[in-house]
Amino acid sequence: MIDAMLRRRRAGMFLLLLLVIPLAATRLSAAEWRQFRGPNGQAISSDTNIPTEWSDEKNVKWKLKMPGKGFSSPLVVGDKVLVTCYSGDTRNLKRHLVCVDRRSGKVAWSKVVPSKVAERSGPRFGTSHGFASHTPVSDGENIYVLFGNTGVLAFDMQGKQLWQQSVGSENASMFGSAASPILYKDRLIVTAAAESESVRAFDKKTGKELWKTEASSLSRCYSTPLVAKNAAGKDELLLSVPNEIWSLNLDTGKLNWFAETKVDLNACPSLISQDAVVYAIGGRGGGRAAVRLGGKGDVTKTNVIWSTRGGSYVSSPVLHKGHLYWFTDRGIAMCVDAKTGKEVARKRLGGSFYASAVLIDGKLYAVSRRDGTYVLEATPELTEVAHNRLSDKSEFSASPAVSDGQLILRSDKFLYCIEK
């Protein structure tokens, strides 16, 4: 009888494991932050255990000195944090890909990639972001980086270089290069705007170029592209460029449609999409628009839901419960009705914001360049929950990563893990 009871107990435990193991694997995958602005590029985390307050003495699990500067955001893939930076100047420029153990904060491996082709220095006011502004992207097996005129490189998770491809070296933009690559199925999509005024797709395994689309207006595009479904359920590749939103065919790179917007001069913020509608903000003068996906050719008259003045210069928006939220380079938090485009509220915080906010557990985490991180309720009241400062006086312009109770921040000098 005892043996029978033990057998039944073991069988029950085995069935429980069969249920728990897939759930744990799903939770791990969902918790990873594998691209710029996290899962689907929407800057929304399902984590509920991120601290709202921290300082040098409170809730900092570890702090790591970086080998160089950078505006690129960190990634979290499994037990690894991945981040890029650069050292030197245009004459002896080096890019670094650093892999950090997220538990200990120690460097697991680091790769140095010397510049192959000279980069344009540009005006100080326009190229202060330097030469590591592109956030890498990972499929969990490999890591893909854009290093400007040096090209696109693929590494495995142990740091072995797999392939390298040039995307041009025209130095087409006076403000340098910034758009981050994304993955779609078996291909890597790269906006090589400054390098060659082009968008390209590569086979992610071999590095073979699959298609290339060129246009002169891409030279002022610093926006990371987005893949979203239209009302018919078909995926579209979306880009924000000065004065327009484009939809490209993911298989060929050919233009599906375009719509005019008031995002003028420089298109920096990333697009976001929900329910077959894409939202764009940005431009030097500031502009914002909402456009329904689908169609052919010029869809300005048929698909533009609203388009008006006022937007962010650099940071990207977050969409939550019918409202768009973003933070400006002049230190203002904005709230806009997503259906109408009308301003609902604004709040002056101070400082300046280049990093894009992240939505965590109903709160907006917004990292300012030199005035700490603000935590606000994601409601039109924009109630301040906390204002966190570290003693690090270097610039914080990278958007944070979020995973399994950890908020990963990077400055021009250090990488931080914030954890309760």
C-alpha cells in the first residue's frame, strides 16, 4: 500500500512538473528585453516588482564601469545583459560589445571592433550622442549590432563573431547615425540612414542582403522601424521620416503606402501601434499624427485620423489606456488623447529627456539626461511618485531595460542594476 501511495505521489509530482516547466520557460521568455524598447518595441513591461525609489545606497544591486560612452540601450537575454559603447575619436574609433552577468554584475566577455571607415564628426550640438546610439537586437541565440560605417555584425551568445556586412559609408547625415536594427522572422531589418540613405534586410543566419530600399529623405531618419499588423492581419514595416510615415513590404522592401505628418526635419522617436493604427511624434518643430494601417500609394486623405503640431524631439511615446505619454527635451511630461490627438495635460519636471519612458505596473519611468529618473503615475494627472538621483554626473540618455524585477540603466560611464 505504501509503495502504491508513493507511486501515485511521484506521478502527481511529475504531472505538476510538466505543467510548471513550460510556464516557467514562457515567463522567462516574456521577461527578456531583446530589442530597443523591449517586447514589440512598445516600451511596456509586465513586471510588477521594480522599485520606484533608489539611490547610491538603496536598491542598487550592482554598478559596473563601462569601457566607453554610449546612448544605446541595454538588452537582457536570459542571464546576460548586453550593451554597446564606443571609445576614441574619429581617428582611432573603437566600438565595444559588452556582455555582463546580470546576477553578479561582472563582465562575462567583451568584444572590441575597430572602425573600418572614418565616421563624420559633425557639429557638437547634433552629434553629442556619439558613435554607439544603436541598440543591439537579439533572437536569444545571437546578437546583432549596427556599428555605423563599420557595418552590421552578428555575434553568438559567447561573443564569437559570425558575420559582418557593410551598409555603406556615405556619411549622408550631418547628425550621425542612431536607428536601431530589428528582427522579423528570419531576417534582420536595418535602417542605414546615415550610412547610405537606405533600409535593408539581411538573412540573420548568413548576413546575405535580401533587399535594399533607397531614398534621400532617409538621411534625416533616426527612428527605429516597427512591424505592425493592419486590419487584414498582414504585417507591415513602418518608418517615420520627415513629414511622412511609410509602410514597406517586408518581403521586397517596396513601398506599400505613405501618409503625410507634421513630424518635420528630424524623425527621431520610434513609432508605436495598436489596433491597426500607428502613432508618430517628433521633429525639430514638433509634430504628431495617427494613421490607420493598410492601403496603397498616398493614403493621407483616407487614413490619417489626426495630425497636428506638438511632439517630442528625441524620446519615443508610450500608449496606455487611450493616452499617449512622452517626455520632451525641455523637461516636460506630455499626455495626449490617442483618439483625437488633443493635449490632455502637461507637467514641467525640469531637466531634459532623450531616453524614452518605460511603462511598468501603471507607472512611467522616465530617465532624464542629468537630473535623475522620474517615476509618474500613467494617468492624465501625471502624479509624481518618486524622483531618483545617483551621484553619477555623466549623461543618462539611454532608455532602460526591464526584466524579472531588475531595471537596467546605463550612463556614459556606468551600467546599473536596480533591484529591490
